[in-house]
Amino acid sequence: KVRFFAGYDLPSIDDNELLSKAYVGGVTMGSDLLADANQQPSFIAWVARDANSAPLQRVQIIKGWIENGEPQELVYDVACSDGGEVDPLTHRCPDNGAQVNLSDCRISSNIGAAELKTGWQDPNYDPSQNAFYYVRAMENPTCRWSTWDAIRAGVEPRPDMAATLQERVWSSPIWVTPTQ
């Protein structure tokens, strides 16, 4: 489950009324937010694990815009599992150490998160720029379908395909539009 909000009056992540206040004080994924030259918007990203899948490893916010006629994109890790902190220079989470046993596709136990949520502000925000933002969350690695098939067939996995993958979920974007 993914929730994504943007606005100028969003509550703290720890607020007991986070959802109701975020719906009142901001916009949700799939919406437009008018840029305000006098203040920077905040974002709330909240992702809950699929109970039938691997734990969450990280949450990212992806920003896209056009510069000099060319599409641009930046990926920011904004929430890390297992107590990891986002590196302020690279905007990346540390590796949480999750592993996959390729002999039977067992995944690491007790690594990853059931839920990750955070508040965030774009360190490169420009109120004169049309931009979009969306949330992407990544699970811990799991076996690729072809690895499962190889195990069931009693053969080695195909060497031309990665043995593992990281399932992802993403939100609809929020568009930040400058006022004219």
C-alpha cells in the first residue's frame, strides 16, 4: 500500500492524525500542487509491505523535469529499513544485507521493514520549474521466476538471466506547477 502527499501545511510523521491532516493540508498522488515562490512544499511518503511478499528495503522519491528541452530525473532514497540513514551526499540508503539462498530461494529473515514512512523536502527545489514527483518502494531481493523454475526442474538457473530481482511498487505522480 502506498500513500503520497505534498503540500505546505503537512503534519509531522508522528502525528496521531497524520492521514486526516495530510488529506486536508495537502494534495494526494495524481494531483497538482501549485508552486509557491515564498515556501517550499513538503512530501509524505508512506509504504506498507504486501503481506505475501518480501519486506521493504527502501523508499525513494523520483523527481522529473525538463531542462534545456531535455528530460531530467533524480532518484532520492528517503527512507531506509533496519535503522539505515540516507547519506546526505549521495541520497542513498546503505545496503541492509538482505540475501537470497539460491538453492531453495529462502530470503533473509528479520531484515527489512513492514512499513516505511517519512517526510521529505526536495534539496534542489525550484518554484519556477514544472516538475513531477512519485514514490517508489523496493522490497528485499527475491528469486526471479526463472530461478524458481530451475530449482523445480533440478537444473542450474539460466546464466543469461539474473537469479534474483527486487519487486517494486510506485505511486501516481504529484505535479508541481509554477504559478504564472
